[in-house]
Amino acid sequence: DVKVTQSSRYLVKRTGEKVFLECVQDMDHENMFWYRQDPGLGLRLIYFSYDVKMKEKGDIPEGYSVSREKKERFSLILESASTNQTSMYLCASSLRAGTSGGLRTNEQFFGPGTRLTVL
Amino acid sequence: AQSVTQLGSHVSVSEGALVLLRCNYSSSVPPYLFWYVQYPNQGLQLLLKYTSAATLVKGINGFEAEFKKSETSFHLTKPSAHMSDAAEYFCAVSVNTGNQFYFGTGTSLTVIP
């Protein structure tokens, strides 16, 4: 089974702190994603990475950065946390399109989420 | 542009009744479509996916969905609701590049005993 783990289930930080959210997958997936989930808004993509050291902005990258130094690990960084970043953060991974039976897309596997509260 | 619309942010059904969760998509190319389920305090789990093979797709836990191109829909159904089906359900579409998903805003399913 694919396993995607996130470093914390619950996190409480103060405004202005630098926050690191870590995600690790054990299935050698090329793609990794960070989403935030808010009531009524569904999942919104923050950043994704399709290879080591590669990153692409999603729909809401402002206030966030990412790092992917190793294939299995994708980190989300809040440089200076603000209260409007209080949210559930979900990490996901997938095989690169075309690598699984020729499908041009592959399902994403999700971690359990990190519920971040910024005070 | 690709997008997904889930009609009804909250749906309540009686135990044993039909479950119908609606999803409409917008895509300029043939889409791949997914339904995910999220139980409280957990991540998302894949229920089923449509990848241009059979239009009626069967998933886990007795759920199925039918791709209807003419209606741009991919509604999720289950003939008989169980208490354990209470969760949030998300529909997603993938774009032609294959790597990025667009999610709907979710439908919270309540099952009444």
C-alpha cells in the first residue's frame, strides 16, 4: 500500500513564526502536491512538484514556499505565519502521467492531513 | 479551463435509502474523473475513477458513478446507504497534462438512522 505521512496531525503556531510542514511518501512517486482545505472551498492547490528540485505554483501560492531535495520528501514552508493560514493542509503524491499502464493521469494518494492553527 | 461543480454541499439520506451525489465538470478535453471520500480527521481516499474505458464505474464500498458526456456529469450513487457512509465526498477532474487535479467544494453526507 502507498503510504503518505505528514509530520504532524495538529500544530499550533503564533503569528510571524516560520512553519515547516513535512510530507513523505514511500512509493517512489514522481509527483507530490500540497493542498489546503477550508470549509466550503474544497481543496485548493498551493504547490506541486513533478521531480526533485522542481516546483510549480498552484492556485494559491502566496505566503508559501516549498522544497523538494529528495524524491520522497516534499516540504511546505510558511515564511511568516498569519491567522488566515489557519487551515487543514493535505499532502498527496502520484505517479507521473503515462507511467502506469499508459494512463495520462494517475490517482493521487493523500496523507492524513495537518490541522494548523495560527494564533 | 477545467472545473468541477458539486451541487449540494450537504445531503442527508435515511439508512437504506439511495445515495446520489452530483458532480458536473467543465473540460475542454476528454477528462479523467475521480471521486474521493474523506472520513472525519482523515485524508482523502479514492472511491473510484473514470479513465475513458467503461462509462459506468464501480468503486469501493458499493459506490458507482456513470460518466455522461452529453450532460458533462459524473454523479456518484449507492443503492442503499449505510451509517458508515457518513463522510465528505469530493469530485475531481484531471487536466490534459495529467498531473494536476481540480477538486469540487465537497458534499457532506449525513445518514439518518
